[in-house]
Amino acid sequence: MRDDLDIYHAYEILELEPGASPAQLKRAYRKLVKVWHPDRFFNQSQKQEAEEKIKKINAAYNKLKSEYSSKPPTTVNPSPSSPKNPTKVSVKRWDAEAFYTLGLENATQGRYEDAIADFTHAIRLNPHYIDAYKYRGLICSQLGYEYRATSDLNKARELEQEIRNPGFARSSSSPRRVSKPKLLTRFCQGIKSLLRLNRRWI
């Protein structure tokens, strides 16, 4: 993608108003990546269009992200008694959200192993990150790691159930827990076979 991408064009690509906050930028980027991810399309021409669109989205996101990071950092202790060279604070943080976003970028660019590693970092930093479990499970399923995919999707389902039912407590000695991954594995395999059928008809 072009390095001379105009900042206003970058805002336009991400469907944002100029001056949007970093949080709005991240939300818009994640929303567009979900919509235009090439793996969502089976028709070759649509897939190519999505790949071109995702390249533009990534370039615009990187342009705006670099603009935010190039702004001067805030100073600490701006009191009159502070030293002439105040301490600078870096605004770049590596939290679960940052690793999740990096994982999305890597998945979009086809670097699935790196994406899995990034989602794993996000989950280590925030063990209740439902979207990270779901996305890692999806990638693992596409790569053929069915057991790992099933485990991640089960964990995401459990976390969602805990959110919906705060009194819900997982029983550690439940014998039914063993049969659930098999059921989910069969479900994932059924979905994959349907997707293969759809590809043959296109």
C-alpha cells in the first residue's frame, strides 16, 4: 500500500471523522476487519475484492496509529517545582486489547501461527477475553487443530454463560464435561463439510 496515504483519506477508509479518538479508531478497525476478512468470502472475485479492501483498511489504520503515536507524550509532574527535563510517559501499552488487535492484523494477513500466539498473549493478560477465545478457536479450526478449537469455543461459551448467569458455577467433577467437546467437534466438522459443499457449487 502507498506510504503517502493522506490522513484524511485514511479517516475516510475507516469511516471515521477526522480527530477520532484512539478507542474509536480501534473499534472502527475491528469492525471493518470483521466485515472484510477474506476468509468470509468463497467466490474468488469477492475474495480478491476483500483482500484489496483489507489492504487499504490496514494501511489506513497503520497511518492513523502512527499519527497518534507521533504526538508528543504527556508530561508527569507539571508542577512549578518539577525539573527542567520532565519525565516522559509512553502512551503505547501492551495490554490484552493490543495483543488482540495485533492478532486480528496477523490473521488478516494470513499469518495464522502469529495470530494464535497474539490471541494467546491476550488471553494470558485477560483470561475472560471472550472474543480472543472465539477468534483463536476459529483459526485453530481452520488449521485443523480441532481439539484446541473445541477447547477455546467451549471456554468462550462458558464465559458467556457466566456473564448471562452470574450465579452459574462450573462443576469441576461433572462427568458430562467429557462429552461436550465431542459434540462441538462434530458440530465444527458439520459446518466445515457444509462450507466445502458451498465451494463446490460456486
